[in-house]
Amino acid sequence: MRNTETRKFEADADALNALLSKAKNEQRSDDALAVSVRIAALIIHFRKNEMTAPEIIELLGKEAERFEHQARELH
């Protein structure tokens, strides 16, 4: 009886690991899409406002800080 319970636990652990792996992959995909959309929005902003290279660099630096703060909040 003990072997049967152990095997069932391993199957449940495998299923849980697969589910967690799928959730992680979906989160990574969502994160990548969010960054891509944000970068596209920044490009539109740069062009619309005819920003110079130094202005773009400054704004990108602020965006990098924003992403860093967001990452710290999640951990």
C-alpha cells in the first residue's frame, strides 16, 4: 500500500510541476508583450515630439528606473 501512495504522490508532483512550468512560461510571455508594447509607445512618443537623442536617452533612463522599481516591488 505504501508504494501505491508514493507513486500517486509522484504523479501529483509531476502534474503540479507541469502546471507551474506552464504558468511561468505564460507569465514570461505576458511580461515580454508588456515590455514590447511599452517600447512601441515610447517610439511613437519620440517621433511625435521629434525628440533629440539626449532627450530620448534621458527618457529611456527614466523608463529603466521605472522597470527596476516595479521589479523590486514584486520581490
